[in-house]
Amino acid sequence: MSIWTGRDDTAAEGPGAVRWHQRVQPLGEKSPPGVVLIGFACDEGVRRNGGRVGAKDGPRAIRKALANMAWHQEHPVYDAGDVLCVGEDLEGAQERLAEVVAALIRARHRPLVLGGGHETAWGTFCGIMECQPDQALAIVNIDAHFDLRSADRPNSGTPFRQMADWCTGNGQRFSYRCFGIARASNSMASFDLARELGAEWVNDCDMVEERLLGDAIEKLGNVAGKSSPMYLSLDLDVLPASVMPAVSAPAARGVPLETVEWLVRSAIWTFNLKAVDIVELNPHFDIDGHGARTAAYLAWIVGRLWNPMKLPSRENLI
């Protein structure tokens, strides 16, 4: 909890001037339902995938940027600490993350996982499915990459292929939608595999014009009904490199922050979200904390709108 520090304006401006560092509490065994931050301090999957390591320090950087942001909600936010990857034991770290996510869901909390590389996603997914092994899950990935690769050892490029294999092995439909795909960053083989697995996607270049963005939002709305469970994964490398330089693979083009923000807001409004993760922040390549603040802003949106007691209205999404 030592990271949760910042300025205090309440003496001059009153109790309405509180910030996140004054409201975030350590998670207790009997804490009422709230949004729970869990760090996944791991970039072993990025290393295995040949990327730029450093995402293990992402959770701390996001918390530090969140600490001074204004508090605008009534429901509580807790910090459950970090799940660590010891040495090269990625699989063990993912199992521990799954256990934490499952326990939070059973306690009616809202798990918001801060990665870590995109190998985070496999742990989050396993935690959700531990609670509902017989219920299909709508998987939404806001990402420049499909992350459907096959490899001898799981890595940051394999989590959604692992999910597809899990669904096949458990007799469930693999319901996967990806928003922001960069055609230049995904091989033809990746597109062929995505089609073979029944995935749907929207390319980054189709998420700028208002008409095309409307189509993307409609496609997001058609993933599942409001009562269907959903998992949202947000890979920060979907953003333009000028906005998000602090990732393993910066985007040459990317999707505007405003579009990503609206997708996140729409997902919270439309679906019965079980868990959210925000991944791939690499503070080692940040510029004046710019990337960390952007990641923290997206986490702030989720934390503010994702009320564990009720579904927000469209008016509250603004």
C-alpha cells in the first residue's frame, strides 16, 4: 500500500476533493464487493516471445499514476497486491493469478488485473472458467495482435490460442472478438487461423471514421446478450506509439485513445463483465510517465464505472 500516496486537497476544498490514494484500501477477507486491483508482475511470456522485457514493473507504474487521480465513485476499490513470477515459472504464476481471480469472483468482487505481458490473459481466463466451467464466455480483446500463436512453451503471443484449445477440450464454443487488429503486424497465416477458429475482428484502420466506428460498436454489442458473462482484455499496444510508447511492440498506426476508451465504456455498459485486464505497459520505455498515465486513465475508467452492485446507465458512461 506504500505506493498509494499523493496530494491532499481536502483541508482547503472539503471531502469532495479526495483522490484515489485516499480511498483505495487493502483487500480484507470480509471486504464488501468492490473493484479489486491485482498486479501480475511478470514478463516471462514477453521474454519467451522475443519481446522487450520490463512489463513486470507495469502494475506499480499504473498504481503510482492512479494514486493522484480524482475519486468519482461511491463503490469501493481495493488493492490485492501482486502475483509474482519467480524465475522462469510463468505457468506457476498464471495458476496463482487464476486462483486469485476465481476467489474474487466468488466473493462478488470485480477483478481488474494490471499486467504484465499479455500472458496475463491466460491466468485471468482460467480464473473465470474455474467459477463457471460449464458456461460459455464471450472473450473480447482490444489489441493490435490476435495472440493466437502456437509454441512449444506458452508466451505472450499464445494466450488466446490456449483459450481456444481449452474450449475445444471442454466442448465449448470459442467466442473471440478482437478490435484493433494491425494487418501489418499479423501474418496471413494468423488471419487464416483466426478464420479457422471462428474469430471475428475489426482492423485498426476501420476504427477511425464515425461510420466504421459505429459498426465496430455494434459488433461489440452483438458478442453476447447483456446477461452473458464476458471477459475483456486490453493490450496497450493497440494505441498509437505516440500515445503509448511504453510497450514491447509499439504500434506503427494504432487505434485512437478516444476509440479505445469508448469501446471500454461500451463493454462495461453492455455486458456482464467477469474480469478485465490491462496489459503490456513497459515503464522502461516510457517517456516522462506518459504511457503510465494513459494506462492509469483507462484503469480509472474501469474502476469508476464498473460498479459491483449495478450495471451503469449510458448517462453514467460519459
